[in-house]
Amino acid sequence: MGSITAEEIVALFEKDAKARKRLAELLIAEPDVRLAVINAVLRDVATKEDIRELRSELRAEIAEVRGRLWWIVGLILASWTSTILTILFKAGP
């Protein structure tokens, strides 16, 4: 039997979910591998401080949007008022 390549091994694991699970179990059983996996995962986990920062940024963005919204509403009201007054004065007695 010939030698098998790494690519072929990967392809075999892609096809066999049960084998992938068993390999993962074997790897995680090794303390060094488990620690490496935990450290890798922890780099991607959001901390409470990350969430606080995000919340603060979102509040600032919301406040900015509200400010712009009020400005737009003001412009619409001013335009509407100007139009109505023009119509009323042209339709005068």
C-alpha cells in the first residue's frame, strides 16, 4: 500500500464526522493541547470591558443619530411651515 498524503488525510476527516469527533476527543485529552486550545479560544472571547466599551460606543452613536434626526425634523418642519404660510398668504382675501 502506498503512502497517504496530508491532503488525503484531511479529505478523509472531512467526509467522516465520527472520526473528526474522535480525533478532537483524543487531542483534547492531552493537557498541552487542551491548554493551547483554551488559550486560542480565550483570545476570541469578549471581556466585560470589551462589552462596556462597545455599549459606550453604541450609546454615542445613538446620541449622534438622534441629534441628526432632530435637525432633519427641524428642516422638514421649517420647509412645511414656509410652504403653508406661502399658500395662506397667496390665498388671502
